Amino acid sequence: MTIAGVLLCRVMFDDFNISRHILDRLCVVGVNYDKANVEVRGAFSVNDIIFNQIAEAAKLEGIRSMFILSTCNRTEIYGFVPRADMLSALLADHTDGSTLDLAHFGYQKSGLDALRHLFKVAAGLDSQILGDYEILGQLKRSADLAKSYELIGPLMARVLNFVFQASKKIKTETSLSQGTVSVSFAAVNVLQTIPDLPKKKVVLLGTGKFGTDVCNNLKEYFKQIDLTVINRTDDVALRLAQRINARHCLYGNRRKAIDDADVVIVCTNAQEYTVSEDMVNTAKQQLYLDLSVPVNVDPNIKKKEHIRIIDVDEISSSILDKTLAARKAELPKAMDIINHYIGDFLNWVGEYRYALHLKTWKEKLINLSPGQGCEFANDKFLPDDHARTQQAKCTLKRLAVNLKERKDKGCLFINSINDYLDNGHVKN
């Protein structure tokens, strides 16, 4: 076989493999509110410490792109991997969940299904509260964390870029997220049913990103609320209390504050109970809103007749009926936008595929010489390295344009060899 034929066969073989594998290697494994209750989801919850462990394990397995989205409603691990079960093992090995639980309560998707799932998640279409726009910020923070571990490669970065663009367009061009209703806002809805709430003592335990959102909503909707904030890091809670004009209690004194409270809101997301049974000794009526996953209020507290505990699933479902109908009407518009961006991404994948070819094609062209027995070569073949490099660049520039516009890919590559070798001079 001639040099041109060998090169062409390699290109067409690579073309087939790259086309098949680029998208098929995108996988997602996870659990969400749809099939897994808060206890199961809590078993797979991933904090920064656990992510560090998973990230290091992923690198040892040669995974270049991987990130984890872990919220109160879902934990999902995304990656470019040969098999989705690699992601299942990573998640199960470093959390309290198991691969059996993932198989029973969870899901795994690959290729176009995984891509479409990620677009829907980012736009709030897969949220327990349809159109919940908070998920986009959580997704961006998850990607940023993975990027800090150098686990967002060029392909994943481009996927996320298209995903973020689509989510933003859905936000601005549909009413899907109008008057966004999130879990933190759902807690406000529950508190609005409490008579004389401004006269009640409210304690919020946990002032991370989610807890801060809850505090902001509380101060916005209940101007005179008697709110005390507590956090494991006292300085963080103190700064928040000063900013929103709330009370502050040292973490070491939380037992007394909880005992004195009428309403306790827990947003701690710890791996153990933040409010244990021995902390609750009061005989008065109390309401606990446990917005944590896993649950951070000891379920045994429910045995006390004067205590009511509402977890994140109950809080979310309490407002679904009020918003679902209006938001469902916007779904066709949102899906049209998603399908448009998926199409754009697939077009980009096609161009990216050729970019990989062109990179190696340039090297092959430059290294060709008359002595290799190519029937296209002649006496005017350029011996100068710089001249050959310049000629290769011109050839590849024309080839890149033609690949986007014409279908006869094989002929294009053959013609490029002719173009490069014919007459032995650089064409403008």
C-alpha cells in the first residue's frame, strides 16, 4: 500500500473510533429524590473531604475528567470513562452507600442520554421543584472544585460550557424559573403557617451556603423574626449575624439555644446527627426543619409528643402543587433550547474530531520525503524544514475548511497529499 493509502486508512480508522468514543465515554451515575429517600441519598452524600478521596482514586485509575454534584436532592458523579461502573465503584467505595444500592435506587446513563440528563439537571428540569435555579450554582461550584484537582479536561470543559449557556438562556427566555421556588424558600412557606412567628424564637444551625440562603429568605419575609444563628465555626456565624441583624450563639452553647427555641432549622449536612436526642429536654412545643442530607436531626426525637420534625422531602413536596402546573407549560420551550445546544455540541464534537486528525496529519505531512516511495512526490519536493512546515500549514488550513463543508472526506485527505507534494512550493 502507498504512503497516501496508509495515512488515509489510519485517518479513517481513527475517525471511526473518535466519533464513537468521544460521546459514548460521557457517563453519569447517581441517586436522586425520584427513587431514593433522604436516608438513601444521605448514604451517598459527598462533602469536600470525601471528594478529595474520590478525586485521588480517580487519578490513580487514569480518569482525566470527573466531577460530583451532591445536593439535598441528589448525588451524581459525571466523568469521561470507558465504563459507567467505574464511576459507581468510586462513589460506593468512598461513601456509606453500596453498588447494590446504586443499582436498586439509582441510575446510570452514557452517551447522548448522559449529555441530555446533564442539560436537564442544570436547567432545573430534573429537580424535585421544577425550575429550581439554585442547582446551576451548585453545579458550577462542583465543577470548580473538580477543576482545582485538575479533573476537568478540555472535553468536559466544553460540555459544561454548552450546559451553562443553555441553562442561562432558559432562565432568561422562559418563565420556568420565574419566582424561583427552592428548598430554602420552601422552608419559608412552612414557617408562614405558624401563627405569631415574630414572637417565636428561631434558631438556625449551620451557616454554610445553603444555611445563608435560608437566613436571607427568613429576614426578607419575616422582618421582625427573632433569629439566632449558630455554626461550628463561630466567626462565620458571627459575621452572618452582624450582616443580617440576627443574634449569634457560640457553638458550645447550642444545647441551651436549641432547648429555648420554638423553631429549629438545621442546615449542617454533617455525617452524624447535629441535634441528638439528649439535646432536646424541653417540654414545650417545638418544630424542627431538617434541611440536611443526610438527616442531621436524630429521628428518635420524633417520639416526643410535643416535637414535630419535617425533613427536606416533606418540605419540598409541600409547595410542589402550587408551582408545578405553570412551570410544566414552559417545558417545551426549555427542551427546544436544550436540543439546540445539544446540536451545537455535537457539531463541535465533529470539528474537534477533525482537529485531532489535523494535529497528527501535519506531523505526517512534514515527515514525508521522496525516499518513502510516494508516487505523488517529484523532484521539486521541498527539502527545507521551515518551508515544509509552512506548506503543511497552508495545506491543513484549506483541508480544515473543506472538512466542514464537504462530505468526501477520503478524497479530501488524498487531495491534501497531492496538494502538499505537487510542485514542491508553498501556495498562497
